[in-house]
Amino acid sequence: MLIDSNAKNGYNSVAFALTEYIVNQNQTPIILCVGCDRVVGDSLAPMVGELLKNKYMLPTYVYGDLELNITAQNIMSYIKKVKEWHKGAPIIVVDATLGDSEQVGCVHYYKGGCYPAGIYTQGVGKIGDYCILGVVGEKGTNQAKFLHGINLKIVKKLSEEIAKAIWCAFRYSDAIVDKVRQDLVV
């Protein structure tokens, strides 16, 4: 699914879909934010990780932020560690992506894995169980333009909307689970 991050309360579409996903899991999902803070176009996910940890204090494990980036060089070791430390926990992947010009500033979200760090990672298969991808630039953009020509304002806005959506989804799912427990007791 695709939503425009500039739409009023657009983050709720992501939050509601993610809430449904979280409620149907046996374990609390882990968040894996893939990207590099040294490249504007790739800094979306580390910004999301930073917000989830420090602003929203999300009640789950969040890997990848502005201090510790998950990049093409270390992603396989992180995936191995996460699967070892959190056996069976679903993984929600956050990453930046490129799209058609009218999709820039939008968010893709869906069940299923995604290819991390799309244009940089070679030989890494799909990762994660749920993906949230912020469209930071236009497809067909050459690598040099991608590295230096992405608008920081768009990346910042997307990161704020995605972090808010994830935070809301965890709050909504907690409320639903609490309500179900109360109904079972009565």
C-alpha cells in the first residue's frame, strides 16, 4: 500500500495496517532500521530509529539509528544476531527507497520481506516480515545524484511520519490486547 506523508494524518493508514499485523503476532516485533546517516538519501531509517528510541521510547528492540547504522557492510551480521537474540520474533524493516516522481514523499508498507538498501546491497535476499519504505527520491536517479541530491526536508518529514506511525501502531495494539484481556476476564 502507498500513502502520501503530506496527507493530513496520513501516518494513521500505516499505523492501522501495522496494528493489525502486530496484534496477530505471537511475539512483539523487532524494528530494523536500514541506512546510513552519512548520506542524506539513505538517512531515513537511522532517523526513524533515533526517533523511536529517544522521542517515543518504543517498547521493543530497535536496531539501527544515527549512532549505529545498519548498512550493506553489516546487515547480514545484524540479521543473524537479531534472529539469534529474538528467536521467532517478527522483524519490521524500515528503509529508504526510490520511486516514480509522483511517489516521492510517500510511504510504501506491506507484509513480507524487502530488499534492504536496494541499490547498494548485492546478494542479500529479502529480509523482514513487514516493510515500511519511505520514497526519498526518483527512480532512475544516478548514484551520485542519489547520494547528494536528495532533499533533507523530505527525508526528515518521512522519518517523522514513519516513526509516529510505528509508535501509534504499538500503542493501538497494546490497547486492543488489553481490551481483549478485560473482556475475557468478565
